[in-house]
Amino acid sequence: MVRKALIAGAVVLLLAAQEQWTVQHVARVDLALPVLAGLGLNMEQLRQDMRSPALDELVRQDLKDAVALNVAQTPEFFVNGKPLPSFGYDELKALVEQALRESYG
């Protein structure tokens, strides 16, 4: 539970400070790590974890999944395997309602 809370906190911090660690749409880890320092993480352990083969494999699998699902951008939403045709609240609501009709009549 603590790990999930740290991950959620890290995501919030990174997204809020995205302009600080991206340069021309390229993520710069050297600029992102200082943003995370406020979480009280063991930064050396984080650096080691970032170089782990297990993490590499997770990223590779995510990329394979993205290719298999034709994900071209994030966020990309799917409802019961169907992609959201265009981004927006109304479009997502319509896709969910369609899935409910198909499943429950």
C-alpha cells in the first residue's frame, strides 16, 4: 500500500512539473529526478531500479501492447476492447453507454 501511494505521489508530482523535465517533447530523466526528491525516496535505489532488467521488460511489454492495440497517443481509452474514436467526455460516455446496451440490452 505504501508503494502504491509513493507511485501515485510521484505521478502527480511529475505531471505537475512536466514543463521542468521535458525539453521539446523529450523526457529528461536528469531533470525529472530532482522533482521526485521531495518524496523522501532513496534516490540511489531509484536510479538502480530504473536500470533493472525487470523494468526494461515491463516497458517492452507496454510498447508491444500499444502496438497490438494501435495506440497512437496517450491518453487512449478503450471500452471492452473498442477504442474511443475521438477524445472527449461525451464520446467516452457514448461508448460506455453503447457497451452497456450491448451487454445488458
